[in-house]
Amino acid sequence: MKFFDISRPFFHTPVYPGDPIPGQTWISHAVGKGSYNLSCLSGCVHTATHADAPLHVFSEGRSIDQLPLDPFYGKCVVISACGILTEEWVDQAVAGGENRILLRGSGRGFLSKTAACRLAEKGVVLIGTDASSIGTGDDEYQAHVSLLSRGIGVLEGLDLSEVPDGEYLLCAFPIKLDGAEGAPVRAVLIQNEEILT
């Protein structure tokens, strides 16, 4: 069994343009018996590796704590893909049995609106990318809408640099931030033939 930590560090990952820089403020330091190190965190919930909830794009959408956990755990496939991916790409690259897909594109793999819709038609329950956003350009918002309106899990900011294409077991539960539109995730891939059969 082999584990791949596909999460990026919260404090040292470049943020999406316009998002606040994450920080850590020390409240107290352990200086002797009976004392503790204690710190406070700040930053956007979309920093580094994270999951999006429908509330990210819909004012009445479900928050991250209201989402089912099923999409964030189970068999997945890592696929190399760069550029803005189209409906035609989906038809060529996705056979139809893959329920969770992670795009390995060195931060340059994005979905168009039509690709997002096609993935939904194929029964995908989660899509992830090593880019900071699942969509880009004019399609960025629409890609999110197409996925989140259909209950498809969205993971962004993955680190797939050390992961070969192939099948894995994904475990990527978002932190239970009640009422939030997204949350940081500690995402892990497990490679084990017995698990995948």
C-alpha cells in the first residue's frame, strides 16, 4: 500500500489573485511546565487544497458542512490534461465508469462549461484539479455552476506532481466549517490493487 499526500501547504501556496494571504499569529508560547503553544489562523477557505460548496456560486446553495461525504471518498482516476478541456476531450478521455476524476495538468488543466456538463452526464461525482480553479477565463464561473448545481464535488489546488496517471483510492474530506462556502482539505491517494478491485 502506498500513500500520496496530494495536499498543498496552507501557508506557502500562492493564493488566487485577490484572495488574502494566509497567516498564523502566535497567541502564546510554551516556555515551561504547564504552558502551551497556541496559534490563530487567518486566510481564505479557498487557499491551497480545498473543496468548493454550492454556496460558493449560489446565494441559497448548500454550505460545505451540508454536503454528503460520499463524493470525497472512493475510487478515482488521475488523468494528465492541460489547457481548456472541451466536451470532445471528455468523450475521448472518460469512458464513463470513472466516478471521480483528478486532472493532472501542472496547474494548467481547466474545464469549459460544456466539458463540465458532459462529465455530469457521464455520472462523475467529483472532479479535482491541480490548478487553483476548475475553470478559467470566460468559463470559470460557468464551470463551477455546471458542476455545483448538479451536486458534483469540486477539489482545487491539488498537488499531483508526484502521482502517475492511473487508478487510486481517494480520501479528501473537507473540514466541517459550518456555514462556509468551501473548506481546506487534506487530500490523500492510496495505491493498492486489492482496494481497487
